[in-house]
Amino acid sequence: MKWRIADFIVIGVVFLSALLIWLYPALSETGATATITQDGVSQTVSLEKDLEIALENATVKIKDSRISITDARCPDLVCVKTGEISREGQSIVCVPNKIVITVGKSHEIDAISN
């Protein structure tokens, strides 16, 4: 079988497409904000500044555009073991303390979306 230039072009395009699909999550932007909800009360915080927030039964830490629960008063500490999150759509949940942290983009309200 003889290799033609078109064969190399097709192989190159397939390889580059696979590489881009594989690297896309690593290249995607970090979320600019995180929403912290506890007992139905929500607050949105920026991930741009390092900050430590003391909640009723947990401590939330923001550092280097990542957010995590560093300390919690719950039996299994799954929320602490989740570690740091930074990409849009990621979340940390602490069921015993009714805490949900979700990373998202900051949404500015404009004339079209109100």
C-alpha cells in the first residue's frame, strides 16, 4: 500500500481533532464566581480574591481562583475530601450541613437578557 499526501493530511486532521477534544477541559476558563448556598440562603463570591468564609458548620476557602471546604462538622467529611474546584459546573455538596457550592461564570445583566 502506497501512502499518499492526502492520507497524511487526513491522519493529521484526525490527530489534531482528538488532541483538541482531549485538551479542551484543561484549556477552558476558570469560573469567575461561586455560589454558596446553606439552608436555602445563597451568596455569590468572586474567585479572584483569596478569602476565607466561616459558615455555621464549615469553613470555605478561596485561594488561587479555587474554592474548597477546608473544615466541616459532619461525620464523613466528603465535602472536605472533594478538594478544590475551579471550573464552571463543578460543585461541592455537604448534605449533613445543607451546603452546596457551585462554580459558574459571572453573568452581567444586559438590555436583552434583563
